[in-house]
Amino acid sequence: MVQKAKILLVDDRPENLLALEAILSALDQTLVRASSGEEALKALLTDDFAVILLDVQMPGMDGFETAAHIKRRERTRDIPIIFLTAINHGPHHTFRGYAAGAVDYISKPFDPWVLRAKVSVFVELYMKNCQLREQAALLRLQLEGGGKATVGDSKEPASLLAELSARLAAVEEQAEALSKQLDDESADAAAVATAAHLERKLTGLRRALDALEPGTGSAPSVTSQN
């Protein structure tokens, strides 16, 4: 089970990275530094991240170019990107940020509370998706084992189904609470869309699990969704 999410901080200025770490330390997640676009892309080759905070104005590969590379990779294209910039060239400049794949565009100096709140939403969505993938993996084990698969200690099929159902119910409850929170707040459209996508995947997994219950017919196939 994922204990902490990783947040990628990309800025060529060490003092800016230090400030971001101070602001986000309260979230108690793993903060990873990158001092250039190239360094960020290397980090993304090996680790999974909940969200990327990306400085726009960097020497060499700037934030826009870095984002373009991130969005072209299948592994990383769905990671939310929040652009941070100290320059403001009007609506056109902001539009370029969104066109590059950013979910938000924040000008410096920014409100630390606002930035932390925005990042926390994407961290929570990431954690819910990780939990969902775990439930899907357990369900696949049950399906592929023809009702004889076990997780950890040996368990009867009925016991395993009950455990799966209980774990899924916990994720469903958390996802519902998160969706209500997003509805009540002025949330980013990308966060709302991601939450809706998560709910759809939960619904599909619940239907597949219900079909495994005795007397409901043959088990359906389950495809893992990223």
C-alpha cells in the first residue's frame, strides 16, 4: 500500500525549491527536487508522482518544453502539472501554459495556503487511485485463480470476497467525500474531472466484484485502468 505520494518540484533556483519544500512540508509527502527540465524528465523515468510543480522560466529547457515532453510520454502524460512563474505577459502567456498541459498556472509571489490546498487535492486523488489499483489487483487474483487465489495467508474464496468488498467500500466512501468537497469548493476543473473518472472506475470495479458473489452468474473480465 502506498504510504506517501511523491511531489516533483522543478526550479533552477535553490532558494525557490527550499521555499516550496517549506510550504509543502505540512502535507507530509515525499518531495523530490529537480533543478532543470532535463533532471525532471530523468526523475519521471523511474518514479511515479502525484503532481508536478514546474517553474516556467528556466535556462535551457524551459517549463513549457519540459511539460511538452512530459505529456508526450505515456507513463507521465496524466500527471497534473502546476506551472509557477514570476513573469506575467498577459492572457496569451497564461494560455500557453494551459496549452502545454498545465492544470493550473500560478504567478509568484503566491499565497502559500492556496498552493498547499491545490497540491493536497491532487495528492488525495493520487492516493485514491493507488488504493483503487490495489483493489483491482486483488480482484484479478481472484478471477485468474478461478476462485482459488489467495492474498497473503490462505483464505477461503468467500472470505477473500468479503475482504475485497470491505476495502472497496472504504475507497468508495473516501471518493464520495472528496467529490462532495470539490463540489463545495472552487476546485480546478481538472481535479473535478479526475475525481469523476475515479468514481467511474470504482463503479466498474464494484459491478465486477458483485458479479463474483454466489448466485450472480459467471465472473466478468477485469481490465486494469491507469
